Amino acid sequence: MGASLSGLISLHLGAAHPDLFSRVVSHSGAFIARPDARTPQGDIDVMTAGEWLRQQLEANPPRHLTVSLDTGLLEWLTAPNRRMAAALMDGGVDHQYREYPGGHNWVTWRQALMEALLFQLQG
């Protein structure tokens, strides 16, 4: 379970380690970040690095996972989270996706927490 960059890492680790993980919760996953991505100036690029994890999961859907994704409607990660949810659906991965009227913050993630945990307990 994680929020923002931790949401990306949670889904990445869950997909990569079926021997360890069967459930993942990602709040506002930062699905636009990529390891070692740099701007032309050499700075760490967390905004335009591309959706590498979605591309990996489209090629190899993690069907061993039950995934809960959510995001706020007032943040820059809404579209990447929608695309990730669509990729999971197309790949036959058991998941839920929810959007909340908030931003990239703990107020929004707190709203989503109960739904995410209930979904994981039902699976």
C-alpha cells in the first residue's frame, strides 16, 4: 500500500514478486515517474518520464494481484491513473478504480482508505 511515488512502487513490487504479494493499494500512483529518468539539464525527472510501469503491465498483466487504485480529480495524476486502471481491466487483473473530489494529499487518500481496504478484504 502506498500513496504517490509509494503507490507506483507498491504496484511495481506487487507485480514483480508474485511469491510475496497478492494485493496492492495505490493512492494517486505516480505512474509518470521512471527510475533514473533525467531532464536534459540532468535533474531527476518525475513529471515527464513516461508511463513505463503501465507499459510493462500491459505486456505482462499481473493476474495474481488484486489491485485497488484511486486518485483525486484535482491533481495532475488523474489521467495516468485512469490509463493504469484501463490497462488492468484490459489485462484481466482483478481491480477497482475510484476517483475522489480532492487533490494529491492525505485528505483525499484518507477518504479512499476505507473503500480500498474493504475491497481487499472481499477478494
